[in-house]
Amino acid sequence: MGEIVKVTRNYQVTIPATVRAKAGINEGDIVRVIYDEKEGVIKIIPLKRKRTTIKIGRKISVEEIEEAIEEMMNEATS
């Protein structure tokens, strides 16, 4: 049986802990949200990707971090 959650004014929902645990979703993970027209349901699909770590040997700016995050989000959702 599913759990009931409320949609916020920003159209956000909280994924219940029991569902997160079963799906292996953790804070900071990226998920794909789709509407399955055939079944008439919304599906949340965790995107598993290998974390990329680099050593650059210098301090980086907030802008560089945000740019890298945006690039990774684009790669994950394409």
C-alpha cells in the first residue's frame, strides 16, 4: 500500500522514507520524473551514476562549482 503526501504550493512532494529506502534514493541523488500515459501514473526513477572526483590543485569559485553541477545535471537528464 502506498503512502499519502501533500503537494506544496511550489508543486513539490516529499518522498516518504519507506519509499526512499526501497528505491535507494538518498539526499542529493538525481531522479527522473515521468508521466506514464499508458498506466496513467507518475513515476520517479532514480538515476544511478558514478561520482566523478577530480583534483585540480587550486581553489575554485562558486560559479565554477555551479557550472559543473549544471553540466552534470544536463548529462544525467539527457
